[in-house]
Amino acid sequence: MPTSRQITKRDSRTELQAWYLTSLAPKLSRATTRRVVTTAAVDALDGQIRELLDLPPAAAEHLA
């Protein structure tokens, strides 16, 4: 049976995953479209964040 600490950690990670996918990732995508940052920089950051949050790799069309 999971402890309350394990449940809290899982819930926190789920919240961060949702925040990244619904809030930050779209903003990063818009920044590349507007040429505020390079696509390569966003791809690198996205990969690091996805690894940290245990998210699957992004499909290329989501970040171009």
C-alpha cells in the first residue's frame, strides 16, 4: 500500500506534467514560431523537462 508521501509525490509530478503540457510547452512552441528562441534550444529544453517529469518524447510537429 502506498504511503501518503508516495501519493503526494505522484500527485505533485502529475500536476507538473499537466502544467508543462498545457501551459509551458505551448508557450515554448509560440516562442519558436515568433523566432524569439531557436527551435534547437526549445527542443533541448523540452527533452530535458520531459525526462525530468517522466513524460514521453514529443512528436516533432508539436515543437516546430
